[in-house]
Amino acid sequence: MKKRDMNVVISWILKAGVIASAGLLIIGMLLAYSGINSISIYDTVFESLGVFALFATPVARVATSVAAFAIEGNKIYTAITAIVLMNILIAIFVVPAVLHI
């Protein structure tokens, strides 16, 4: 994969993640402030999905970089980026479980 292609894919991932997150959060806020009690559960769902999309965006970016560096055959950058990905995943999934958050 060419460096230019990798940058295009990564920029698309970042744009899509931010747009999806913002859209879900806006829908959740509109539902929350609509005043209709029967849809009050859905506002929380949309807001939670918006925050999840916001967290998932950098994870997807780093995972894509790992794959791109591996395809290029760049072992050093693949290893470094894989370590960064592991750190992010540990911070998201393991640390809260250990600290009982």
C-alpha cells in the first residue's frame, strides 16, 4: 500500500468516525429534549453509541496503520504501532476492570 493511499484511508476513517459520532450524539440530544417520554430510552442508546463511535475512531485508525505497515513489510513500524494498539485496548478494556470503574 502506498503512503498516499494509507493517508487517504486513514483520513476517511477519521472523518467517518467523527461524523458518525456527532450524528449519533445529536440524534440522542434531540430525542432527550423532545419531551416525549415514550422514547426516553432511545436517547441514551444514541448518546452511548455516539460516545462508542468516538472511542472506536482512534482504535480503527491505529488498527488500519498496523495493517498498512504490515502490508508494506515495514516490521519496525508494524511492531511499534501494534504496541500502541495494545496499549489503547488495555486502557479501554483491562484498566477499568482492574480499577472496578
